[in-house]
Amino acid sequence: MSKLKVAFQGELGAYSHIACEVLFPGADIKTCPTFEETFKTAHQDDSYRIVIPIENSLAGRVADIHYLLPKYKLQIYAEHYQKVEHNLLVKENTEIKDIKYVRSHAQAIDQCQKIIQKHKFKTIISADTAGSAKELSSGKDNSIAAIASVLSAKIYNLKVLLKNIEDETNNVTRFIIMGKSVQQPSFEKNKKYITSCIFRLKSIPAALYKCLGGFATNQVNMTKLESFSVKNTFDQTNFYLDLEGHIEDTKVQKALEELGFHTESLDILGVYEASKFRQKK
């Protein structure tokens, strides 16, 4: 039997890589330089699953993802919440007194300001956290440290000088797992589901108000509603929507029928079991 194939954006050791290891231990993993390339991988080969970060509890939604969802029309078949733990990584013989610069992704730099300001580190912005660790490993400058995962330290043979250096401890990223040929789960009343979709409104007054009324009258809870512009224009807007419930549930069906009546387009991105993490919040 062939191994499951999984792709993600970034270098080995990225937080997306950690999510892959949790979700698909032992899978054949492919790294992609961009989110676009990651989506293309699953679009061109339906044997691939891709693990995509869609939002972070501190930084908000991940740029570009909402534009790629309608472009490639892959299906979501699961979600995963991954705790983000930043660490200060250095070369083997480096100590805190040797460090003058710290390199990482802009968001990781922003999320570790206390330790950066305490030690007066100068910052170097890189494309991603794991890439920063990889670059540090190949260099010879002991005055540079990287902010990245423990997995990055293991992969690139670096020392974890300080663990959990993030300013906020409740830093969590929500990932969606997508593929080209995904079957939605059968509806079971004792389970909790999420249905995700993207829609575009008709250009008429109060269209958004009217299309969301069906969720209120049918008592369907929306957990997320975000807007984003269409093809670099301010004339039209797409909306990304997550709702609680299964598309085979009568209440959800009625709410989506009402939504569809007031939209130019409505694409169901996926129906999947809600993560147990949602129950902890």
C-alpha cells in the first residue's frame, strides 16, 4: 500500500510541518515554496492532501488563502488547531551574551517582543520561521539567533537556548486539510460539524442583510464571516463563511437555500467534523 502524500507551504520544521506530523504520522511529505504551489499540488494530483493555515488566534487570517480557495475549488475535509510555541534557536556553542540579531518571520518577531526588547536584539525579517533556522544552520555567524519550533532545531542541528519565548501563551493556528476528491461525512445527529462556503452577493440593496436572515430564522450559528475583494477590484466582494452544522441537516439546508437566493455564486468548500478544540473554548 502506498504512503499517504501530504504537502504544505514552507520549509521542514515549520508549524505546518508539525501539524502534518500530528495529523499524518509517517506520511510522504512535500514542501512547497508558496501557498499557490501547495494548492496546485493537490489540484494536479488527487492523491495529495494539503495542510493549510487559515487563521491565527493572535495575527488573524492568513494572507492569500481566501483568494486561493475559490480559484482551485479544493474540498475541506477536516480542521486542526495547532498550538504555536516559539523558541530561541542558536548554533551549538552560542550563548545569550553572544546574540546581537534575531531572525524569523515577521509575525514570530511581533509575537516575541518582550525577549527581543529585554536583550536589545536587532531583528531580521525572513520568509518563514523554519527557513530562518535552516539559514542559521548553514551560516557561521554566532551573533544571530532564530525564532522557530523545536522540530526546526532537531532538523537543522541547532540548540534550543530558550523555550516558549512568545509573549502570549494562547497562540493557536487553525489549519484546514484539503484535497481534490474528498467525500463529506454522513450526517450523524450526535456529532458536531462545520460547513464552509464562499459566496458572492447580488448587487442589490440590503443583500447581505437578507441572505443572512435565513441563519437567524433557522437557528444556525455562524462561527466566521469574512469579506475579501474580487480580483483586485472594489466593485465586488466575496464572503467566506463557516457555520455550525451539516449540509444534510434540514435547518442548514433551509439557511443555505435562503443564502443562495440572494447570491450570484455559492460554493460549498466542505462539510467536516468540528475539531474537539472548539469545545474547549
